[in-house]
Amino acid sequence: MLCVALIGLGLTSCKDDDDSGSQSKAMRIDKVFLQDVKSSVPDREVDFARLGQLIRIQGEGFKGLKKIYINGYDTYFNNALLTDNNVWVTLNTETPVETADDAVRNTIRLVKDQTETVYAFTIRASSPSITSMDNTMPRPGETVTVYGSNLQETTSVTLPGGIVVNSGIENDEEGKWFSFVMPDGVTECGAISSEGANGTAMSPEFFNDFRCFIIDFEENGKGALGSWSATCSPDELVDDPLGTGRGKVATLIPESDYVDGVYGAGKVTRYWATAGNDEPTDDWNRMTAYIPGNTPVSELAIQMDVYVDGVWSMTGQFEISLQNNLSTSGYGSGDTKPSTSYLHQAGVWVPWLNADGTTTPYETGKRWVTVTIPFNTLGNYSDPEAEYTFQNVIDDRNAGSYRNLLIFFVNNDLEFSEEKTFPSTNTGIKIYIDNLRVVKTTAQTVSDFPEE
């Protein structure tokens, strides 16, 4: 061993005269440990790791190590942290996972000048997550597409009640979605979970969830329609046009309002309204049995089933208000914005309008889909500085003069900005609505180590 004293710094630099001999010394990997200072087990033996995580590879003969390949990807490691028995390496987020060549997928390869070793070890992408579904209240035989990230190679879906779907699942190669067909016999509600190449993902608990119903347009005690001069009447409900078993549904533009199949530009339809003050189901305190009153509005939404017969584009808006106190309507109107002087509880859904002002024609095909309207997009609750809860929403409704929930179609001009306005035009679009309900939209985090 040759040592050189660095007198000015009080340090010593050592060079191993036998370093060249380490290049031929065989290597052996015994175990891999996950390094996570935030965990109650900061140095945990594991049989898989995810991109972005720091691992410690334990074994023998690592001195003189030149290269580490993870799934074939040349991965940086810090030589200063290398010992003959341990090497620490962070799994680069650019490391291929599902696209890795089969010959190197799920391997760690250590290379020196004269020897190398390969160790079988599962590499996963970041934890998979489920963010939304296009159909949260499907009928048997309907297709459900589930959206999220890192959902590659989903092979199994567990529905509420423990019903497992493990056939007929289609996957997106980029892991952005998978789909399955709703089986018979699902009577419970809650979250769904999926198993795929990157582990388990769990959805919010809004699948098949009608516990916090608003109205389903049936005479079954799950909501009741109001009736006055400004509303549509129960007689104007129609049978489900697709025959899926949804029963009576509402047409957003009532059938009688079309003239020769056209609804005119610049018009606003009558309301579909719940019964309001004297109707017990319009007191949403009943929902706190399932959704705690202190739940932030950012974690809540109204969901509904929607079927669009045709292509909806360039004109028309769906508007919703949590009570009957509107003075304006449509995109950008005062009732859809926060106010310190008035109780605003309205919002619009314009599916053909993108956030950047571009447009994309909207269609559902010959199927019902789920539309989700977050509470924090409605009137006062859209104020990002405020901290509204579900109980605030309930109390605001109950304190109002008329707590009827309203939905209706606005066919006015839409002013997106000072530079861009979409003029209203006549339309023949038919939009069917069913099963309005309040749901929680936050998903449970799935830990790789549930004992924590």
C-alpha cells in the first residue's frame, strides 16, 4: 500500500497497489436492500425496487467495479460509496422497464475489466395509480376504461365484494389505461384494485357507489323532482334510449323544446330540479354517514351518467347549481365564480372546449359514460384560498331560500377570453343524464409494505 501525505490539508491519499488484481476477482450478489430514510425500516431487504429508489447491493468482490447495468441501462453509481461488500445505486428514472429487452429485463449486471456477474432482480416503474374511470356505475356487459399511470400489463381487477376479473382485460402499452367488461353479480360499492407489472393500484371508492345519491329519476325514494313553471316535469322523462336497464332518464334539452329537431341559438332550457326544501333527500346531512362533514371540497365531486346521441361541438353548455338562486348562467358568469358577497354554487361542463381555448368534438359513442364535476369548480368553492368542507356545502344549501339542485342546457355565446368568443348556433344534439350522486375522489395509497 502506497500512501502520500497531503501536508497542507492534513489528509492522506492512499492507492491500493493491488487494485489491478481486483479486476479479475469474481463478484457475488447476495441480497438487495431498499434505502428509505422515511420508512420505519430504512434498510429493508427487498426482491424488487422502483425507478427513482436508492438500493444497496450486498455481496462480495465489488472492489474495482466499473459499470452497473440495470435492465441493460448503464446506471451511474458513486465510487466513493463503494466497498468490497456493498455498492449503493439509485435506479435512474430513464431505465426501461416494460420496453427492456427480455434478455436483460429484471436483471442487475455488475461489470469489471475481467469479470462480471448478473443477478435476477425485479425492476418496477414508479407505483401505479388510478385517477379516473369512464364508467363508475356500469351495467353488466358494459366496458369500463380505467385511467392512471404505470398500469402496464394489468392482469387482474378486483371489484367491490371481492369479485375478480382476470380475463378480457385490455392494456395500453404506455400504462395510461386498461379496460375490462363489467361482470354480473356486483352489488357492493367501493374501490377497485388492479394488479400489473408495477404492482397494485387502487381507485377512489366511487365504483358502483350510489350511497350519496342526489336523484336517479325513478320513483324509488332516491331523490324527487321539483315542479314549477321554470322546470321540466316528470312526464318529460324518457326511457333509457340504449336499453341498458337504467330505467327513466332525463334529456338535458327536453324533447318538446326541439323545433323540427333543432334547439335554437341563444336559448336556455328549463331546469331539471330536485324537489328542494320539503324533500328529506334534499338535506345532504344524510350523506355524512358515508362522507364525513370535514372532508375538504377538493376531495369531492358530483358524478352522473351521460349519453350523447351524436357529436357535441362548438355550441352548448351543461350547467349545474347546488341551489335555486341563479341570477346569471353560462361559462364565466358570476354565479360560477367565487364571491364574498353572494352564495355562488354553480358551474359549467363544456366537454368540447379545452383548457387552452382549442376545441375537440365530444362523443360517447353508443354507450353511457361517467362525468365527474369536482366541487372545487363550483362558485365560491372554486376559491383556492378558501378551505371549504362538505359540511360548508351542506349548510350553505340548507341556509338558502331554495335548496333545489338544478341542471340545464345553456346555448348562449361562450366568451372564452377577450380575444375569443364561440357564438352559439342551432343544435340538434341530444344529451341524456342519469344517476346524479356525490362521491369522494381521493384514492387510498397502496404501500409496497402494508405492514407499515
